[in-house]
Amino acid sequence: MTFSATSYAFTTYRDAGHYIGGEWTHTGRTEDVINPRFGRSIAKVHFGGAEEVDAAVRAAKAAQKAWSELPIRDRAYVFYTLRELMHQHLEELTWLVSHENGKTYDEAKAEVLKGIECIEFGCSLPNLAAGTQLEVSRGVTCELRYESCGVVAGITPFNFPLMVPLWMLPQAIVGGNAFVLKPSEQVPLSMIRLAELFEQAGLPRGIFNVVNGGKEVVEALCDHEGIEAIAFVGSTKVAKLVYGRGATAGKRMLCLGGAKNHLIVVPDADLELTADNVLASFTGCAGQRCMAAAVMVAVGDVDHIVGAIAERAKKMVTGKDLGAITNAQSIDRITGYIDAAEKAGAKVLVDGRNASADEGGYWVGPTILDGVPMDHPAAREEIFGPVLSIVHVNTLDEAIKMENANPYGNASAVYTTSGEVARRVMASVEAGMCGVNVGVPVPREPFGFGGWNDSKFGHGNITGWDGYRFWTRVRKVTSKWALQKDATWMS
């Protein structure tokens, strides 16, 4: 069923049921799916539990063996077709993401296009995943084969309802697995639409399944003995719990958590580039992304750059330049950090509290807190909103020390025109994704997405080649067919 919206105007959609073995079921209690721009329900989502998870695993297992036996090129071909369908439905998917998540049109469209880029990497896997074969001794060859794990699962967050699942699905499904997805109960609509597009693309029933719900579904996925691997994206607190529960059950786990990203700005930074880039980093997607700038570490005299960022932020219009906050509960959390920082002595250069837009809904405007104490929660904890905390230090060494005292390790960036400063920062910061004059240093395919420290639990990255290796098992085959007269250690 297509989504009919062609603007921000309030539009309802069908309820989100469970997609199991190619069939839709509508079991369990329901909750509202809220359009954050209006604060009104556009659909209902059904909450499943252990019973629905078990049904999805059984359907996936029944379909997986035949799927894994297909040549990898045949499995990838489905994604070529899906890519074309997503381009055909680009406007529809853009508006669907915007309505269920609260993003602006441009941000939602960028999310869909990034999802398509992830699909394109999946299409390339037949050319990348060829196993290595080598004659290791006279008449003896060793070969690597990448084989499926079986039935696998993903648990995805509210901030990127389409893109984050597509971090996982191409590599996992092209790798020969069957997939059970639990999207965020706040934004389940993009995934029910994707399930329909998978059908149109020719994916066999049971290879992609969706079970909606909350904590009960997550626990059932972690505990189910039929699931071999799970990937998770969300907060650090929940990532730790999911990783521990799944690993205890013997599953392969990769869980991405939260972040507190630092942008180090030094006096020689380019004014225009830095001001524009820092603004985009902390306000993009209303700050609801793990790659957003959260702390600007001002090294020495950079007041001219701070002023330019504030000047630009004051001109932003909520609803047009800045999307909505996805849920009402986040408003209290975000404004609570702002209130506390102000009481601790920080100067509110730009105040996004009490922001509004014509439609009503949930809004926080761009907010800049200057002079935040280094040990204050606004400088240490993830706010997940359009708030930039500025901490002042005297030297680059102090800035690097502050970055490395942060328990997270998702992203870090430096703004400078000095190659030596860039080199020092890139060699020293404790972060898995780093940028030089780039405030949102998201790796593009084939480079993998993944942080360090408390931003990630498990090994490897979730996208790119690491993603394919996570969803597959390497089989090593050693063969000897020629009978040699001379003896070797393998004879």
C-alpha cells in the first residue's frame, strides 16, 4: 500500500503488523505511531512477543536453506531490482520517513538515498566476496568460502527508520541468510513498506521478516536458539544489555551504542567552512543521530568562529530548516540539559527552548551553550538533540585529553588549515570515525561504520566489507587430488 503524502500535510497510513513468511498478521496490543510534526497518530503498531518471534524464525529457517544454495549472483540480483523500485518510489519513501520520524524533506530524502547506496554495495558483493584459493604445498590447495550463518536478526532505532536496517539487510541476505527485523516501535512504517518492495523485487517468502514490538521482542530474539547472529543500533545502555544477553546465549553479536562527539576547533580554522559545517553537524536531523556534533572544544581564541556559528543558528527556522524531535519525552530530556548547564554558569548564546512551528508537535530549536564546564553532564552525556556545548581550553593537548577522557569513541573531528594539527589529532583521538574539516565523518561504502569504546560492543563494523564478514562464516577447505611421489609435511 503506497503512502499518499506529497507534502508535510498530515496524512494517515495503514497499521504496522508483523510480516512473517510473506504473510501479514496483526496480533498483540497496539500503540500509536506519532507524526512528530503534529504530535498526532498516523497509524497503529502491533506489539508482538516470543510467539511472533518463534513464528518468524520458523518461517525464516524453512526458507533459508534453498536461498543459501542459490549462487551469490542470483541472491544479489534481488537487490538490483529493489534498488530500481526504491528509485521509482523515492518521493513516497522520502515523505514516509519524514512523517513517521519528523525529519525535514531534504534530510529524509538523503536518508533514502543513503539506503540505496547501501543496497548498491550489496549488489557489488558477488565481485568482492570471491574466496581466496592458493596452492600451499605441492598438489595441495587451501580455499576460503564465505557461507551463511543461517537465521539472523537486527534491532534498529527510531532516528533512521529506513537507512539503518539497510546497513544490515544487503550483506546479510546476499550472504545467504534469512533475516528477522525488529524496527523501533516509534517508526515501523518504512519497514512495512520495504517488505512490500522486497516482495515486488522477487525475494522469496520467509527470507525477510518483520516482528514489531518492544522489550519482549528484543529479549525473545536474544534468547531464541534458532537465531545465530544479531546486530543492534541504539543507546549504549541498551547495547550493553543486548550484547550481554545475546552473547551469553552463544550468538554472534555486534551492538552499536551512543556517542558524545567532539569537534576540536583551533584558531587557524577557516571561518566560513567551520561555521557552516559545525552548524550542520549539530542541527542535522535535529541532533538525533550518533554522528552529530555534541561538544565543540574551542582551543584558544576562536570567539570569531563561535559568533559566526551563533549568527547562523539564529536564522534557522524550525519546521523548515530543522525537523521535529521524534517523541514528546525527548523534549523534557533535552531542555533539562539546557536548564542545568545554564544554572551551572554556561551562557545560552542561542536558545531553542519553547521553539514551535505552525503545525504544533515536538520542537527544540538550535541551542548553543558557551562556557560549559568540562565535567558538566552537558559536556559528558549524550543529549541527542540540536544542542552544541562549547568547552574552552588553552591548548591542543588539553583538547585531545578531553576527547580521550570521554567514555564513548564514535566520532571526532578537527577544524584546521594546518596539516600538522590535523595529523596530531587524527593520530591521538580515541574514536573510530574521524574527520578533518568534516563534522559528520560517516564512512561511505565500502568503508565500514563503527566506533570504539562504549560506542560499540563486538568486533568489526556494521557496514561495508566488515558487515559482510559479520553475517557470514568462513569455511577453509584444504584439498589434495594429485598423488605426489615426493613426501611433504602434509603427506
